[in-house]
Amino acid sequence: MTWFESPAQTADLLTKAGYLADAATATTAFLAGALEKPLLLEGPAGVGKTELAKAVARATGAELVRLQCYEGLDEARALYEWNYKKQLLRIQSQAGTGEAADWSQTHDDIFTEEFLLTRPLLTAIRRDEPTVLLIDEVDKTDIEVEGLLLEVLSDFQVTIPELGTVAATRRPYVVLTSNASRELSEAVKRRCLYLHLDYPDAEREREILQAQVPDLDDRIAEQLVATVGRLRDLELKKAPSIAESVDWARTLIALEIRDLDEKAINDTLGAVLKHASDQARAVKELRLVSTGSTTK
Ligand SMILES: Nc1ncnc2c1ncn2[C@@H]1O[C@H](COP(=O)(O)OP(=O)(O)O)[C@@H](O)[C@H]1O
Ligand SMILES: [Mg+2]
């Protein structure tokens, strides 16, 4: 399948799907489809890594299959496992009929499709319809899981000892995301196209706000984006992401705030900064006048 026709068309389709991509992002997303190579997206939290995979699915009418990674994720959760309970029931029900138990027959019976629980990686490989496979937050898994991913990402096939090899009839569009909390193995990187996503520039962030919070007027959008930019320059525990800009915009509208002055920032800082120490830092660095909750 051709996923996209050109970088420009990719940008266009993504925009229609609600994702505003810069030139580098659109080009890389196009190439991932054209070369059928997995796309590794790295960058801080909240810059649109997960959203890009979702947007590719929306833009191309493909279904999204998501493998959320976490510490302790194993093959049984990522690939497939056997439905032991059901297998046990089958064995017990056969024993109940009084027939002589022929182990090899039973074995052949219970290691079949009917008893297989497919997990995201296998699901994505076996689908006949266009599929976007999102392997989200890879850096949260243990390094061993990367070996498993490599098998899937290099051959697009999975070997199940009892059933044989399942090869993809149709390669999924694969997106891996990472917050770079640890380095991924060179072997994984080698198989992927790489894109570093960062906070958008002021203009793009205003466009994202416009698209997601249409009621926000231009002047306050500009103030908001400028302020968020200043906050990102401070060394905070958790810099405000795009999601927080959007939340902040909605907060300002809910409170009918039309000018983002120091007091307004101070009163609504909880929408953007989620650590007390970050808030204190912002108040100090942006020289906000502390209004205190009792003096309003
Ligand atoms: N380029 C973009 N266009 C439109 N919305 C975006 C864009 N980038 C980020 N967002 C918004 O930011 C939110 C957070 O992005 P997300 O993909 O969850 O971040 P992460 O990089 O942590 O996976 C999304 O829900 C989306 O609303
Ligand atoms: Mg994410």
C-alpha cells in the first residue's frame, strides 16, 4: 500500500486529521510509509509523538494498534500467549468423557488458533487491513524486550513454535516513541528512521491552539504562547507541553480572562505547571506579583 504520495500531501492529510506537522515531520512521516521503515520518534513529553501515530492512522483510514510499553512488559503481553484456562478446561472435559487420553492428540488440539491470545505485535502483523502499529514509550521497557521488537521489526514475522511462522501479508506502518529516558539499542535504531520532535516554534503552537481551541482570541493566544516559551526556557522539573498550552487556553476561556497579565498568569499557573517548586520558580523568574489567595 502507498501510505502517502509526497511530503506535501502528507502534511496536508495530517493537517486535515488535526495534526500540524513541520516540514521535517511531514517528510519523515512520508518516508516511513514509502520505505516501509519503522519511524522512531524521540523527544520530551507532550510534543506530539503519540499523537503523530494516531494522526497517521486517521489521515490514511488505517486502524491503530497500540502496544503501550512499561517496565516488566514481556512476550506474553506484547506478542501472544496461550489461554491456559481454556486449555485446562478442554483437557478436563476430555478426561471426563472417559476416553483414553492420547497426549499427542490433546496437545495438537489445545495448541491451535482457538486457544491463542494475540497481543498487539502479533495482531498488527496478522491484520489484512491497513494498520498503524504504535509501540509507545519504548524506553520504559527493559532492554530484553528490544530483542523481541527487533525480530518483528526486521522480518515482520513471528514464530510460534506450536503453530509455525506468521508473516505479515501487509506491513503495518510502525511508529515507536521514546522520551529518551534511556538510550535504545543501536540495533533498534538501525532499523528505524529517526525523528527528534521538540516543542513547536511560536507560530506553529499558535496554529495548534487555533485549531484545538477556536474560541481563543489572537491576542491572548500570542501572550500565552510567549509565556509558555519563557517557562520552557527556565530549568523546570517539568516544562509545559503542548497539551498544557491547550489546557491553559481552555482555562482562560472558562474564566473569561481576556488579558494574560501577571495576575492572570499567577491565578492560573496550576493549568501549566504541576510542581510546587516549578510554580515558585516561575513566580520568581517571571517576576509575577504574588496575589496570594486571601487578597483577591
Ligand atoms: N503537531 C501537533 N498538532 C496538533 N496537536 C498537537 C501537535 N503536537 C501535539 N499536539 C497536542 O499535544 C497533545 C500531547 O501530545 P502527545 O502526542 O500525547 O505527546 P507525547 O509526545 O508525550 O506523546 C496531543 O493530545 C495533541 O492535542
Ligand atoms: Mg506519548
